[in-house]
Amino acid sequence: MSEHVNKNSMLQDDLPFSYRLIRPANASGECLFALHGSGVDETTLVPLAKQIAPRAVLVAARGRIRQEGGFRWFERITPTSFDQSSIRMETAAFAQFTTEAARRHGLDLGRAAFIGYSNGANLVSTLMLLHPGLVRQAALLRAMPVLDDTPASDLAGTRVLVIAGAADQTYGPFAPALVTLLSGRGAAVDARIVASGHEFGDADAAIARQWLGATPSKA
């Protein structure tokens, strides 16, 4: 990482979620919220986020639920079933975090995008469904539906990219249901499949970067 990134990327604990704020020297005015997968921390998604939007102000947040030496976003029961009260509690807290982070750091949520991977992508999807209007653009990598009772949210005007792994035997089979769910709520969904398992890589970055640049983020 360059010097200006190092200087601005110390872990901050002044909001409900710990996070790192990375502001490029040539920042474009856009911002990107990055939500990591299970059992790791906020640093794991930084390289991918910088590939996708190198000039965006990056907010790399950390989940609050501890798991195997790392963190996750809400409690799970099995790999594909989740504690519903934990989902709703943590999603509400992250909605508050998002608005407070934007206000504190002068970020324009109208020009913001959210990228989530695995458990982080699931949190972004619940953020859209439970707090409609907050997320305008979201890239969901290796995601699945997690809410047992899904509200009839209006997601018109929301752009969503869903990237599934062709060999992801855990989450891959659930990706079509997530696409159907979000499309049915009015979101403009672009569904892709990459030749990988549950892990993410350069193919995801290339697709997400092209998708994010396809339409002005303020639209």
C-alpha cells in the first residue's frame, strides 16, 4: 500500500463498527463500503476493493460477531441457516453506522457502492431489504438469501451485481433465489457466474469494476 493509504488506514473505533478509512490522494468523490467474509477481518477485502474502485474513498468495516479468531456479521446456526434476531439487530446497527460514517467523513451516500463477500454480502442484501433506500449500488459476491421473512421492500432504483462461483457447492445453489428475490422487489440485477469456488479473485474484480463504471454512480 502507498504511504497515503497507510497513513489513513488505522483501525477506528469511534462508531458502532470498527473500520478503516482509506482516502486516495486523487479521490473521485465516490465511496465504497467493503464487508468481509466469515472468520477474517476488514483488511481481507481491501485489495479487491482497490481493484474495483481505486479512486473511491474506502470504508472497510469489521463485523462484530467473533468467529475462530476473526469476525462475521451475524450469528449462524449452520453454514446456510442464520439467527434471525442477530441478522436484524446487526443490520440495523450497520444502517446507523453507514449514515454516521458518511456524515462524519463527508461521504455522499448517493455516490456510494457496497461490496460484500459471503457473510458480508449477506449483510448487504439484508441492509437493502430491511432499510430500503440506503443502498443504491451493491456488488454481492458468493451471497445467498438469509431472511426467513422477507419484507415487501421497494428496491426500485437500486443496482445490484450478484456474482456466484460455478464450483461453490455451499452458496452457489442459492444464488438464483437471491437474484429472483431482489429482482422481484424492483432492483436492477446483473447476475454473473465465474469459474471458481467460494473464493473470490481477479475475475470478480474485473466484472465488478466494469459494472460499477457502466452507469454513473449518482444516477
